Amino acid sequence: EKELKQLLDKAKSPLLLLVLDGVQDPHNLGACLRTADAAGVDAVIAPKDRSVGLTPVACKVASGAAETVPFVQVTNLARTLGMLGQDYSVRIVGMAGEAGQTLFEADLNGHVAIVMGAEEKGMRRLTREHCDQLVSLPMAGSVESLNVSVATGVALFEAVRQRNQQKDN
């Protein structure tokens, strides 16, 4: 947590964070890191337990992003989310398939952390409880969800789009 606070204190404003709650596939982690780098994310946060770390496969898939995007593994993700909200006024936006509001209706300006759940299971209960808002991707087809790395790309670039639009106004 100390490492994360040092990072956040140095980061440019407004903060854009990606939280991966229990992503276990190194290919997904690598793809998420690569997308996070492209979107200008300040840090990617994941729990130490029940999630993949920076394995050689994850680093290879990340294509260099593992060296440029800070990847912080924390002992207690729920506590970290609480700290982000209290100490840094970060809004915690969780992606959940059953949420009534869509990603495109959410305000992703200002300090925001986008939380993605694990493959198949989604976010854990405690993580979900620390979200200020739950949003879903509007799904037109017959599949219920997208791969976590694909959904991460959609969510991060919607945040980028909104932030660029705000800059232009």
C-alpha cells in the first residue's frame, strides 16, 4: 500500500486506475496491461492472492507495458479501495453484467478507478461493496459477457473519450 500511495502522490491529475479483482490468466493480465498503457492508466492494482502476477507469459503478452505501467499487488483489495476513496477521492466504478446503468451513462471524469472482475466469477462480494457505482456493457448479441481484457479495453477507452471531450469543452 505504501508503494501505491507514493505512486499516486506523484501521478498527474486526474487519476485513472485499473483494478483487476482476481484475474488469473496471464494472457488476460498481459492484454490488460497493454491496454492500460495505451489508455494512460496511472496504475494497475490487483490482489496478491488468487490472481496472476507478472509471469513471463504476462510480460510477453504485455509487449513492454509491464515495464511502463505500474502494477501493484496489494494484500487487501477491499481496504485499498477504501483508502483510494477516502485519501484520494477516487470514485470506484465496478463493471458488473447485471448493473442497470451502462458504462456509457457513467461519468468517468475526475479521479476514477475502474474495477474488472475475474474471468467467469466477476468481482468478489467485498470488492463489489466498495464500488461507488456499478455499470455494465450494453450487450446486443446472445453472449452474456466479453473476455476481461476486451471489456477492460472498452471501459478504459470510454474513460479516455470522456476525458478528452471534457478537455475540449
